[in-house]
Amino acid sequence: MKIRIDVTEDDIKNGRRGHGEKCPVALACQRVNVKNFSSVEFGAVSFNDGKMISHSCEVQEFVQRFDSGKEVQPFSFELELP
């Protein structure tokens, strides 16, 4: 099952750089109650049951830009749930 994740301006404002559980993508996943969500890793979203799902290059680029202090914009992506 795929779900749409919307990373908002508030997620960006409240996100923490270099923190897989508090970055804007993680906050967006938490907001839509992704079941068993744990954190956002460099190339994947991890879940409490140990599963990891790769995410798109767009998400990777966003995380890299955000973590390095560069400007980022709100965006949306689809996440395939395990």
C-alpha cells in the first residue's frame, strides 16, 4: 500500500538537522501516523519491526540539503508501506 507524505513548511521549521526521528520527513511521517515508523535514514525509512523501505532520490536529496543547512522547500512523495 502506498501513502502520500506531505512535508510542510512547519515540518521544515520544526525539523532537526542530522536527527532521523526529528527531521522534516520524519515529522511528516509521524503526522500521518505511519504504522511502526521509527526514523528516516539516508536511503530508507525504518520501522520499529526492523523493516526498511527505500525512498526516492528526491527524499534523499531533500534530507542531504536540509542536513547541510541549505534551503529546502515543502514537497510530497509516496511511500510504499511494508
